[in-house]
Amino acid sequence: MKVKDVMQTNVITIRTDMEIKEVAKILYDHQISGAPVVDSEGKLVGIVSEGDLLHKETNPQIPGVVGILGALIYYRGVRQYQSDLKKLIALQASEIMTSQVVKINKEASIEEAASLMVSKKIKRLPVIEDGKIVGIITRMDIIKTLIDD
């Protein structure tokens, strides 16, 4: 079975210039945990999830350090702190979205989609053709195939 056989084609997308409150309302109203972010030409540029939005209600943890021979070594990572802080002060989707999106082709197998979701610890995969979204496949879409067999 292929991704195109089970993907959802009515994809709810977020525009890069949408305010965070509007993004949250779309996810809530449609009872979805995330959505692809598209630019003005409809090209995929990111994805925003509940996890991204949760950063708005947290305090970023200051990176832990260890002093060795007078040098400070960060063990939680300065990059993670900077990312958390950026999401905390974000006003628009483009500022809070994850820009490194894992995506898949509609001709890929369900097994490939499931493997990607497990290995990358993600819940949804945008289905892309020529840089544009033609569908989305979620964990639930794959689980449904177990019932339909």
C-alpha cells in the first residue's frame, strides 16, 4: 500500500504571516495537533505543532554548565536555549514553526512513512509534489490500515 492510498488530501495549512493566536485557533477548531506552514506561493516552508505552541506558555531553561579548568561547557546546549527563547517571543507562524520538515512522496510505501515517523519521532508527514503539498499522512492514517486489512 502506498501513501497516496491513505493520505488526507484536504490539508489545513497555516500561512507564514498568521499570528500565533490564529494558528492556535485553527489547530483547536479542527482538532489537529499540527499543520504545514506555506508561503504566499503555497510552497511548504515549515510545520507548526502543539509542541511549538506550548513554548508560548513556558520559561526557557537556562542551559546548564560545567566549569572545567576555567572553561564553561554547556551540557543542555545554547542552541536549544536560543530556540526555546525564540519560540517564547514569537508573534507569527514563521517565527515559531519548525523549518526542518520531514516530508514524503505520495508514491512511497506505508512502511516507509511509518519508519520515518518512528525514527524522527513525528506525528505527521506532509506529502509533497513539486514543492507543494498534495496531502498529509498521520500516525492515525497508518493505524487505520491495520483495521482495514
